[in-house]
Amino acid sequence: MALLAPNPTEKQIRLDSATLHKTFMGIAAAGFAAEIVLGFVAASREGKISQRDFALAHQIVGYATLTSAAAGFAILTTSF
């Protein structure tokens, strides 16, 4: 909803902590959605060799999502 809200003041896009936070949290949100899909796909491949590949992808996306969410949190809560 925040992405669709009108901007009351004209503001130039710049690289600041709020922009970095939004970027990392957007990546984390995409990762959460991908985790759901990969979880169902990996579960549907029960007993097949390809299940290991989907499970590995699920794990990699999970760690990337965790890292992105932690980075977004850290950027917002610390000042630099």
C-alpha cells in the first residue's frame, strides 16, 4: 500500500538509509514469496532426485532472504 500512496512532496531519489531499507525489504518480500513456491514444489517432488535440487534452492533463497531482512533492519535501526 505504501508504494501506491501519493507523494505529497516532490523528492529526488538519493541513496540514503530509507532507500536502502526499502530496497532490502523489497528483496526480502520477494524471497518470502519465493520460499512459499519453492516449498510446495520441493514437497511435490517427494522421492525424486530433483527434490534435492529444489530443496537446495529453497535453502539458498531462505538464507538470502534472512540476510536481506537483517540488512534492512540493521540499516533502519542504525545511523550512519
